[in-house]
Amino acid sequence: MAKKYVYLFKEGDASMRNLLGGKGANLAEMTNLGLPVPQGFTVSTEACTKYYEDGKKIADEVVEQIYDAMAKTEEIAGKKFGDPENPFLVSVRSGARASMPGMMDTILNLGLNDVAVEGMAKKSGNPRWAYDSYRRFIQMFSDVVMCIDKELFEEQLQAAKDAKGVKMDTELDADDLKEVVKKYKEIYKREMGKEFPQDAKEQLLEAVTAVFRSWDNPRAIVYRRMNDIPASWGTAVNVQAMVFGNMGDDCGTGVAFTRNPSTGEKKLYGEYLMNAQGEDVVAGIRTPQPISHLADQMPEVYEQFATIAQSLEDHYKDMQDMEFTIEGGKLFMLQTRNGKRTAPAALKIAVDLVKEGKLTEEEAILKVEPKQLDSLLHPMFNADALKKAKPIAKGLPASPGAACGMLYFTAEAATEAAANGNKVVLARQETSPEDIEGMYASEGILTARGGMTSHAAVVARGMGTCCVAGCGELRIDENAKTMTTEDGKVYKEGDWISLDGSTGNVYGEAIETQEAQVTGDFATVMGWADSIRRLKVRTNADTPHDAEQAMAFGAEGIGLCRTEHMFFAEDRIAAMREMIVSKTVEQREKALAKLLPMQKEDFKGIYKAMKGNPVTIRFLDPPLHEFLPTDPDDIAALAKEMSLDVDELTGIIEGLHEFNPMLGHRGCRLAVTFPEIAVMQTRAVMEAAIETIEETGYDIVPEIMIPLVGDKKELKYVKDYVVETAEKVMEEKGKKIEYKVGTMIEVPRAAVVADEIAEEAEFFSFGTNDLTQMTFGFSRDDAGKFLDDYYTKKIYESDPFAKLDQDGVGKLVKMAVELGRKTRPDIKLGICGEHGGDPSTVEFCDSIGLNYVSCSPFRVPIARLAAAHAVVKSK
Ligand code: PEP
Ligand code: MG
């Protein structure tokens, strides 16, 4: 039998999400539940994948199945495409496995043509509506399917309104719209060189193709990369009988959530517009009514909707986001899905669903995306500073959080400014899917138009970015790059503003922020995660302050303390430079002696902050030239300090130049050349540990980590100095303590000979930043310049420096784990590269049996939750 690519709604169910996409699977499920769903069919994600495999061509067998399903759908509806009496119309919408709001394209009223529009006018007795539907269809089809600039149509519509001297679309009558349709078709013919297609089958195939094509548009690619959605999934296409929310005053359309997606409050939440089609609500062009209003306006419909909403939530055991249309007083469900929500809402809903007995704790933690927590971990406004600030305007609190940044008015400008290291707030009339990259780069998003379910609001909530939407008091002029308040104050590009996404307040100044805390529902969910996870979570921290922050976020140790960061401080760099340019061992030892007490104090501070939790201290790693002076005044000062001639010092500095410092004299190679560095650092580690134990009673077992090892003998050479020094310090202090010496695995060779290295190393920590750099063979510092080409050309789907390349680098890690354990079964294994805080990498680390992951303090809760997800998902 031929492979099945097209499914009627009644042939599917919720379990077929991979094949039918989220929307298709849920339409099928709602059909099975007996809910009022306009019927239709889904073209599967496999058809999309096949379209790309076949060189962007829809196969004949798929076309045949589409026509067949179309005929069956006509039969169910009792209407026919292009019927001059009672024409059948459909919507065509994308629907991938994971919802991608605003990323893909929708076409409504497909099937309309010059004959059908007359039939529709006659049958409904409402020619205005018929022509309005037709003109919308031509516009959408031209824009989405044929990529004709939609401005051309907007201008034409505006011209019709101007000619009549009216402001609103609704003030145009049937004859006006008939004229608009004529003009629209002229635009189409001019732009395409052919007539607007009159054959519904042709329209449908073009539309399905457009949805497939849109899977690969640049904004979809960006969204996929941000959300870890592989290109291979493809999108499904849903073709569904149209129902009309714009047929008169007993019609309408809306979107609603079973709980508040900003706060999680258990209350039907949403908005609707009477006499409108779906895109009017989502586009945020007209400002809709809150859903509670519907209870007064159409009590029966409201009751029915509320009941359905509750039954869907109970069925899916999750907060639902639904779209509905009312046609002639009758309710239809167009979509339901697990709703996107802010992090605080996700936490509250997870906790409430457990309290309500609907979910177990294990199920509930899966309702909170680890990455989402990020928005809770960053600073909030300082309450006192906030009290003193006076808002300049108020909009809708569309996505909570505090944002403070410089104003930019286009996505491009915002992206560029953020890339230059600036904090950015993006202000737009309204956002559109093209703005996605700029929105992602921004601390906060401000729009003048649009409601709580406008594009900006939905996308911002999904990203966990603060958003104030629909701030009509502000005049945002994107061309002039200005924002003007009601009392005439003008803000320009680059001016600082602050947004409070929880109140909707906009401030014309930078407001001080303060650190976040893990309390309430957040703490409850983290408690569940901790009781479930197997992996330990450590942090990368180089200062007592970072260590304390990480402890507050639940870190269970330090997995990486980069000692070099301690030497950049103004009062230390001079001694460091002196150490580097020393010509003799004696000179170097003299300089190191200056560094020793500072380093020791640093370590004591960190041990104290970590209260006896394990601390891994990594010895000096970066290429030394990073510390060298370049400024002539600094060079002169250093020469004086060292009683050297300026020219001589300049010569030494030049001699330290390396063509490829990342692969140069760094890591353990420094200690091989200058063992006295390792000696000083060992002394600092051990003295600090012994003194801290004496002062505090903490149980401290220092872990000394040698970086960039590629050979067992190399490690042994450095380790011998470490052990000798440690023993000496303990003898001097008259106190024996336990300590460990291990290594980073960050040179591919080390992974390959990990069994040999484990003979010397008591622990491994995977330095996946360097391991990625050296496995791919591209520089950490330069890859950013060309990786974008790899994403747009679909060679890579994600940044291998952010999300571990499991097929390549991951294979090395796995191999090293197995080899290491073969030699030393109890070897401690962790990861401390940037990947340690990436949820998908954390799951990988769990699957290969690492003992811990280590990440920056702000990602500790994310890693804790991801580690728990890993356990639940693996069951
Ligand atoms: C690494 O290479 O992954 C690592 C943690 O070390 P650094 O980033 O300091 O090179
Ligand atoms: Mg490294």
C-alpha cells in the first residue's frame, strides 16, 4: 500500500504529534472528544520532509492524497469548492511538532474566486462580508504564498478609505470593497504577470507549498536554533473548513488560556473581538475585549466555552491556549495547545497542578522548561530605586521582569547594538516575525500597539524577555527613531529607559536592579528537582562573590576556579607581568612570592564562601601575553620596577608573541616550562586550605586541576611538583589533609588516551570549550564570524560552543569516560565547559554517567532542573 501522507482529523489523535504536528494532533484529538471542530485534514510532517528531499517539489502521490482528502472534507461539510450557490472555503495553517508562534504563515478564506464570492454574497445576504473576505484572501495569498509586498495592498486599502473620507475598514461598504478587490487583482496581475488563480485546487497546492517553504524562512531558522528544534522535523499543514467570525454582530473570534500565562492564576484568561477574523486579534491591530466580557455579551456561548476549556485542561493535564470562533452565535474550536507561559506562571501552574492532584511531582517538573528559569535569575528592580522613579507611560504588562537598556527602534539596530555589548530595549509600533532576532537580543520589548496576545507579547513570554505591549500613550516613530510621551517629551535612539513587565510601567531613565532569589513556587519546584536528579551541580566561580551567588542558587561545589582571573586586578597585574618577563628562575620566584599571599587570600575567601563543599582549583591556563602591557607608559613603569631598559623589556615582550596563542604556550605547558608557577599555586591552595580548616572547621579537600593535558607524562611532570610542594606545606604546617590532583580533558589526545591519563589523574573535568575548539579545529575567538553562514546554509543547526556536539565532541567525552573508569573505577568525572549549563548537554552528561556538571552561577538552577528532567525522561 502507498505510504499515507494525509490524514482527516477523525483519523488522528494526540499521540500522533510527530506526524501531524501539534496543531494537527490536537485538532484530531478534539474531534475525537466530540468538540465542535470545523473538519478538515492534515498533510503530515513527512510530506514536508519529502518535499525537501525531492528538491522542493510536492510529490504526485501527496497531491493525489490531498485532493482525495479535500473531496472527503467537502462531503463532510456538504459544500463544494467554487460553488456559485454555497461555496466551500478553508484555512491553511502550518503546525510543527513544537509550536512556533508567528513563525509560520496562515491563509484564510482559501477557495474564494470571482464566482464563489457572488455565491457567498447571495447565500449570506451579506455582500459586504463576502467581498471583505475575498479581499483579505487575495492579500494574504499574495503576501504569504507569492511574496508580493503587502504594503502595496495596505496602500490600496488606505486609498479607498481616504477617497471615502473614512478611518475604519468597517466603514467601507460592499461596493467599496468590490472596487478594492478589483484593484487588488490588478496588483496581483502586475506583480505576477498572470491572473489571480481562480481554481481552488491550484490555490490549495500553492498554499500547502508555501507552508512547507516557510519552514525554511530565515526567521524560522533563527527560532529553531534558539529553541533546539531540528530542521529534520518539518512542519505539517492543516486544511480546515472556514467558519466566520466576521459575518456580523453575532460573530466573533478570540484566543484564551485556561490560566493566566503571565502569572499562572487559575482563571480563564484571554480576549476576543466581535465581527472579526483571527488575524485581527493576533496582529494586534484592533484592541480586543477581555474574555470575561463575553459572559455578558453571549452568556450561553461563554458557558459552553468555559466548560470546553476546563475539559481540555483536564484532558491534557496542562494549561491550554485555545483559539475559537463564533459564527452566527455558534461556537467552534479552532485550536488548542499547551500554552506558552512566563517562568513565574510555569512554576505556579506546576505547583498548583500537583496541589489539585492532577500531576505528580515528576510530571510537574517537566512542565517547567529549564532555560525559562533564566528570566528569574537575573536582576529585578531595586525596590527603593523603583519607588523613586516616575513612570512616563503605562502599557500592558505582557511579559514580566525588569529591563533597563538603551532605546532602539528597529530589530537590526537592536541586534547590532547588543552585539557591541550594549543593553538594549527594542521599541516598535508593533512587532512582526521579522523582528525575532532583535527581540532576542533585547533586555526588553516595548510596543505601542497590540494586546496581551499580540505577536510581541506571545514571543516575549516564550523567550522570558520583559515586555510592555500596547502602550498607546507613547508615539513611537520608527523612521524618525523617536519615542514621544503624551506631554511631548522626546526620547531618541540610545537614550536609557526601563520597563517593568509586571506592571506595564515605562520609565525614561535607567533604574538600579538587584539580584534575584529562589523563593516560593520556584523553591518548591527546585526542591522536587533536587530530590529527583542524580547529577550533582557545581559552579564555575573565581571570586567569593560569585561563589556566594552560586551557593544561593543551590551550587554543590566549585567545578572550575580559573586562577588567572585573579591576576587581572590593578594591584596584581604588575606582579604578574614581572613574573612573565622574568629572565631567571630567581627573578620569577621573587615575583611569584608577591603573588602568593594574594592568591592564598583569594582561595581562603572562596573556601569560606563554599562552606566545605568541594572546590576545584585550576592552575594557570591562558597564554601569558594576555597579561602583557601594550601601553608605552605601562611598559616604562614595568621596566623601572624591574630595573630593565625599556628597549630590553620591549624585546622580551616581542619575543613572547605567538601566531596562534590558543594553541600556544598555555595550560600545563606553562608549568612544564616554569614549574615554579605550579609550586607557588600549590602552596597557596594548601596553605589556604589548612588555615581555613583551622579557622572554620570546614572539611576541605582541595582539588588541584592541571589544564590542557594531552599526555600522561606531561601531567606526571607537573603533578610531581604539586605533590612535593603539598607534602612540604603539610610538614611545615604540621597538619596532614586530604587533597586530590586531577586534570581537564580538553585536548582531543587526552580523550583518546584517557586510560593512561587516569593512572595519574584522580579526576577528570571535561573542558568542552577547548575540546570543541580543538575537535572542530576552529578558534573559539574567531568562529563567531563565520558560524552564521553554517546556520543559514543548514550545515549546523546550533552553536557547538553553546550546545555540545554529541556526535563528535560528545563521542570523545564518552570514550574518555569509559577509558578513565577502566583504569580507575572510582574516578570523579565532571564537565566545566560552557556546555555544563545547557539543558540538552546536561541530559547527555546524565546519560553517560558523569558525576557532576559545572556552570556559571546564573545557570545553576537551570542545570539542577535539567538534571531532574534527564532522570524523568530516561524512565
Ligand atoms: C574549557 O576549555 O572548556 C574550560 C572550561 O577552560 P577555559 O574556558 O578556561 O579554557
Ligand atoms: Mg580550557
